[in-house]
Amino acid sequence: MVVEPDILVRANHLDSLIKSIEVRCTHEDWEEVITLSQDLLHAAERVHFDIVHRNCPTNVYDKHIIYYFAYSHLMTSISYQKLKQYSESIKYISLYSDLRWLRDGTKAGEAVIEEFKSFAAVHLLTLEILRGNVSKLSEYETYLENHSGDAVLIGLSTLLESAIEHGYCIDRQLLRFKQNINSYNYYAERKMASHYLSYQYLLAQYEQLNDQHSEALCTAVYTLWAADRLNNDNYFKKAIHLFESLRKNASVSQLTACFNQPFY
């Protein structure tokens, strides 16, 4: 079957929008992520209409069409989460948690529906933690126990953000899960550098708030070094600001120890 040029254009547009969303996420430009995610949704709706009503081919798309709907709602929800607009975030979770209305009878489509249903359950739990619902900590720890790599990194960042915001202690959870955090190289290769830097920056803030000044200073210095290595200006500037606030009360020996720490 010869694929019409306009179909190929629409296919490329969907995938280019996803790439643009990923770039804006790296820069933590959440308002722009919301705009691009809505553009992706509208583009997916047009493609879905063509598939259903014009019998257009589906094999020209990198992902199953349901994925584009789900990804749009997911990224919109995450953006509102990052902006601390949790009610809006929950609204979009409800949109990607149940995509059965898009069922097309294919195994690939069912797999996408089930995958995002699982994402939604974890996302709702994450929002409970961010809202300071400490009764959910045990459940969240169980989730982290059953996952590794990227999930643990993001999960610890969530715990740190919540603990900083609501003023409770997560020393035990940090001791338990920090050993599962890999080196910065690992996350750079997986395009998770901004998540890694966010974790380090939040850790330094948490240590500062809990009077762990030497640890906070060293973590801030490490974040500076890692942000420089990863070419992330956003977190380099954040780390500079944090380091300056910590340096005022640091001794020469503390500063020397921080700058002599093993960075790898």
C-alpha cells in the first residue's frame, strides 16, 4: 500500500512533538510541556479519526495511536504536579488511567492501556506523598522495594520534596534506598540527567533543613560538579545559590573536605 504524503507528515509530527516535550521536560519548562502535550492530543485525535473513519494505515507510526493519547495526558498531569496544582494533575490522571474507549482489538493497544493504568496507580500514590500524607509512606516504600533504577531515583526525589515541604524526617528511607542510586553516568546515558540532578539538589536542601550542614555542603558541591559535567545550567545555578548560602557558615576544613571528595 502506498502511504499518502500527508499521513507521513502527521506521523512525523506526532513523534516530533514527543521529542519536543522531552526537551522541555529537561529544562523544567512545565507550562510549555502542557502546551505541547495539548498539541499532541489534538494531533492524535486527528490521526485517530483518519484511522477509524478513513481506514488509514497504522504501521507508519512509531507507537500505537493509543500511546499518543496516553502520553499527552500523562505529561500534562506531571506538569501540573510539578507546578503543585495537584487537583489539575489528578484530573489528567483520570484521563489516562482508563483508555478502554480507544480499544481497537489489538494486543498492542491493550498493552498500552494496561501500562498506563499501572502508571496512573503509582501517580496517584505519588500525589498523596507530595501532599504530605504520611500514612501512605509504608505503601510507597513497598513500591520502591519492588522497583529499581529510574523508579527509585524519582521516588526518592518525591520523598525528599515532600519531606522538605511538610517538615518530616525520611532519614530511614534514605538510608534504605540511597544505595540503589547509580552514578551520574548511568542516568546521563538514559537521558535521566535532570532527574539525577534534581535528586542531588533536593538531598542537599533536606540535609540543610535538618542541620546536617557538612553533608549538605558536600552534596551541594557534588551537585555543582555533576551539573557542570552534564551541561545543565539550570541545576548549576541552583546549586551555586545553595552552596553560597551554606558556605557562609562553613569552616576552611569543611570546604576543603567537600572539594576533595571523590566525585566518581
